[in-house]
Amino acid sequence: MGLFKFLKGEFIEVVHWEDERQDTMVYKFPMTDKQQIKENAQLVVRPSQVAIFVYQGQIADVYQPGKYTLHTDTMPILTSLSNWKYLFENHFKTDVYFVNTKQFINQKWGTTNPIMMRDAEFGILRLRGFGVYSFRVSEPVVFLKEVFGSNKFYTVDQINEHLKSLIISTVSDVLGEAKIPAIDLVTQYDEVGLLSQTRIDERFSIYGLKISDFAIENISLPESVEQAIDKRTQMGALGDLNQYMKYQAAEAMRDAAKNEGGGMASMGAGVGAGMGIGQMMTGAMSGMNNPSTPETKTVPCPNCKTEVKEGVKFCPECGNSMNKTCVHCHVVLKGNPKFCPDCGGKQDIEKQCPNCNESIEGSPKFCPHCGSTLNE
């Protein structure tokens, strides 16, 4: 009777797991070599858990969240106590693994070494980035086969470093292919993050994992590049550099005037600075007072020979058209051709005024000598 009670105490009647650490991904239900699961035992699988039964190295069954009564005739495993007829019950021995399928949130990622990137404006840059991500076990059987193995438990820390390496590698590829200017990266965090998440998810799926959220908190430029950007910002805010130079010169002269008791060395330095500032101001003032103006080209009026600015259509002195026309068809001529390119007429024909018999050049409507009307 005592042996019967002892054997009855070796059988497990309830199989369950309560997560106490919040970072455990897989937990193996503890059983000694003498313990076995009792026929009609209760299996309790809590929310965000999956129970996997493994018998002799093979996955026997997978249980989703819920409460189950275990029967050997409904499970694809064999009992190891089928020959113990004196117990009037069947019992079986198997390994039970509980896989945590909840979201593991607020996982940190960051670049250990800089990411090399070619920028059109700044050339080759070394970027550093960091952010957060969340993931979960989406395929418990795959995760058990590919990652967990036969350990007693498995935590997030044991896989986090590998996941970070996959993330950094993917983000580096995305940044290189996107070719976003370094100065505009801060406006593209969401877009780069979404594209990175899609590619990271493909790599995580090999291990039965799924990335549920991915965020880029910051991508930092090298200090030298940030200083160059700051200088550009200052120059843009200053506006007119000539005015800024005059202001700086005036400030320097004021500071030099306030420098008392500096001795001869200070005086010499002040004189030298004053001379340099004076030259700088002279150059700035001469540039403002004597602005360079381009030379204006002129051409003579064909009628009165007055020099007229090139491009003007009529002479401001005599009102004559500045465009020479054909004496026959009156087409505007370019240059001083001897023949009209439109009608072929010769252009050096001279006319005589019927009133004063003076020679007339071109084809005016009135005689330039007596004012008589000329017939075409």
C-alpha cells in the first residue's frame, strides 16, 4: 500500500506555467526522471502561451491557450507504463515546453560601428543610429526547432544580440539604397523605418519570429558635418555678408578701443588689427560705392548717324526705324547686305527727288532735302 501511494505521488495531475520574469521566451515544464503525466491530467495554457509536447525528440502535439484533459488515446505519443497493469491507469512521459507568444516591447537597437554612406553633398559619411523595436514568437514550432533546442528555458537576452545584428545590417542597406540626402534624413525616419521593418520581418521569419514594431529615434551625422551645417545655417541667417563684415569690423574696433593697459605688444596688435580692419572696410565700401556696370553697346542711326543703344527700334533723335529695310519689299534686314535675302533686290539703288533732283538713299516717303512727297 505504501509503494502504491509512492508511485501515485510520482504522477503529475496538472501541467501549467506562470511567467514570473516577463522576459522568458521558452520554459520547459520541470519533471524528474521518475515523474510522468497522469492519464486525464489537466493542461492549462494561459493567454499568450503555446504548449508543445515532445516525445522521444519528435514534436507530438501543440496546444493553443485553453484548458485540456490529456488522454493517451487522443495524443500521437505512446505511454511508457502500458505494462504496469496493477495501477489500473495509463500514464505517459513526455517533455512539455511552454512558448511565450506575447509582444517583447521596447527592445533597444543601436549601431556599434558607424554606417558608411555616400552623400551627394557631403561625400562619404559615417552615420550612427539607434531606436527601439518589438517582436514576438509567431511560429512556436519553428522557433523551438531553429533556436531553442533542448534548453530548460530561453530568454530575450540570449537572442537579442543576434537580432540587433540583423537590424543594423538591414538599416544600412536601406539607407544606402534610398539615397536620401544626409540633411533630409530627419524628415524621413518614418519612411526608412517602415521599409526597414518589412525587410527585417523577412529575416526574422526564418527563426519563427515576427517584428511587430520598429522605430528610428535618431540618425546622427559626424561632428564635423554637423558643425558645417551649423555654419551654413548661420550664414543663411546673416543675409548680406557685406553688412555683416562691416558690423564685425566695428565690433572689433570697439573691443580694441576698450583694451586698456595692454602694453606695447597689445598696442602693436591693436594697430595691426586696425589696419587689417581698415583695409577690409575700404574694400567693402569701394565695392558698394563703385559697383561695376557692364558696357553698353551702341549702333549708329542709318538716317541721322546718332549713336543709339543696341536693341532700340527707333532713333530717339530723328524717329527713323533702326531696322534697315529692303528698298523693294521693305523686309527688315539684318546687318548691311547688298541684296535682300527675301526678294533678291539690290540695296544700293539711289533715287532722285522729282522736285529738287537731289539723290536719295533708301526709300523714304518724303525728300530729306525739300520735303516733297515721293512716289513709290
